[in-house]
Amino acid sequence: MSVDLDLVLVPDMLSNVLLVIGLIFVSLGIFGLLRLHDVYNRLHATSKIETLGVMLSIFVKVGFVSMGVKAITVGIFLILTVPVSAHMISRAAHRHGVNMCEESVIDEYGETYK
């Protein structure tokens, strides 16, 4: 019984492509963490981009039966907790008086916490 190589290579190539795209997003998030000016912009870069990058990297493991349930559980946990924690950190920073950078234009919380 011969195995068709196309059936073996397509999922492997797809998982490699997802892994590379996920690593690119994680690298962009790290670059944003190092390059951006204030805490609010850094939180935006790390929470949004890193979540997408980690989710794409996790979906590589879904193809394996034993890791599929664990990877989906970790993905759901990340989707639910990362945006909430980033919002709470930025709200606490704003309440404690951490200033925005000069390039920031709008401060919608400014009048709320004064």
C-alpha cells in the first residue's frame, strides 16, 4: 500500500507556514515593545499582536491528536485573558498618573479620573 506524498506534505507545509506567520507576529510584537514610546502603546502592541502570533503558533499543534485539546484550551484562555489584563494594566497606569507620550492625541480617560 503506497502513501500519496501530497497527502502527507500538504498538512506539514500548512503547519510550517502557520508557524512562520505566528513567529513573524510574535517578532513584530517584541519589536513594538522595544520601539514604542509609552506604556499604553506597548500594551497595545504586545496584547493584540502577540495574541495573534501565539494563536497561530498554537494551531500548529492542533493537528496532533494528543495536543489538540490542550492547544485549543490554551488558545481559548489566551483569547479571554490577554485583552482583559491589558485593559486593566493600562487603566491602572492611567489612574496612577503615568503620562502618555507627546505624539498621543486623544485622552478619553483624562476627564474621568481627575
